[in-house]
Amino acid sequence: MGTTMTVALFIRDFFIWMYFEAPAAYARIWGNILWFLYHFFSIKQLSFTLFARWKQLGEVPTKRGIEEWASVFVVNLLMRVVGASIRLITILVGVASLVIALILGGVGFMLWFLLPFVIISAFGVGVTLLLI
């Protein structure tokens, strides 16, 4: 096989990889990153248990009486507020990281297709500046 044929096959294989195989792999990896972030922050599970007590801490009434009931109510309410706030902060951080990964992945995907043209243009500008 001649050198010309080898170069032609290389160019053909490069374009197949650049515009078909690599974008598919990129999309698969990007999907894996989004899946990981969604499950790492447990967004679905935290949403379902948003108002549960924090680490199941709370009190159970041991005596009868309004004071005991009020004390148990306040402590359990406080634990639910603490649990809801920590879960809500975690959900918000998880959603923010998902949005950032979604935006950066889209920008990276667009750059993948634009960079060959940018490189060729930069080479052309460099050669033009050398000849001036």
C-alpha cells in the first residue's frame, strides 16, 4: 500500500472518529457524570424525606401532661426543621452541580466540533502574519 493511500485512510479514519465515534463516547461519559451527580447527592431520596427528623433524633413522651407533650413537640419540630434545612441545602447544591455539569458539558460538546476550525483558522492567521 502506498504512502498516499495510508494518508487517505488516516484522514478518513480521523474524520469518522472525530465526528461520529468521539461525540458518542463524549455523550455517554457526560451522561455518566450527570447520573453520578444525581445519585451522589441523593436528590430523589432527600426530596421524599425532606421533613423527616434529622438522623431520627427526637423524644418520646414518658409522662402524661401538657408540659411533657409541649417539650416533646418542640424538640421533634426542631429536629424536623434541622433535617429539612440540611436536606434542602444538599438538594440545592446537588441541583446546582447538575446544572453546572449540564452547561459545561454542552459547551465542551460544542467546542469539540468548533476546535478543528479554530485550529485551522489560527494556523492560517499565523502563516499570514509571517508572510506580512
